[in-house]
Amino acid sequence: MNLKTAFINCLYLLGIATVVSVIVYTVLYTTRDIWYESTLRKHQREMDEYFREGCEQAYKELHRDDKNE
């Protein structure tokens, strides 16, 4: 194996490593985005529920005071 063949083989391996790195990075980045979005939606639902419960409680308290007057 001469120097030219060794250099070409190194270029092929470098190209393959680059393609694999891009694919792995893309998969990990996409997975992170999906996890982030699902977590964000979960927290948003929880906050909506707490807000709704707080509003219902405040409404009950307000009308309870109206009945006492």
C-alpha cells in the first residue's frame, strides 16, 4: 500500500466519520427538542389546571361573601 492509497483511505474514513457525526448530532438534537416540547406542554397543562382551580376558588369565595351580605 503506497502513500497515495493510504491518503485516499484516510479521506474516505474522515468522510464516513463526518456523515455519522452529522446523523448522530441530528438525532440527538431532534430528540432533545421533542423532549423539551413535551415537557413544556406538560408544565403548561399543570399551570392551566392550577390557574383554573385558583379562579374557581376565588369565584366561590367572592360569591360566598355576596350571600353573607
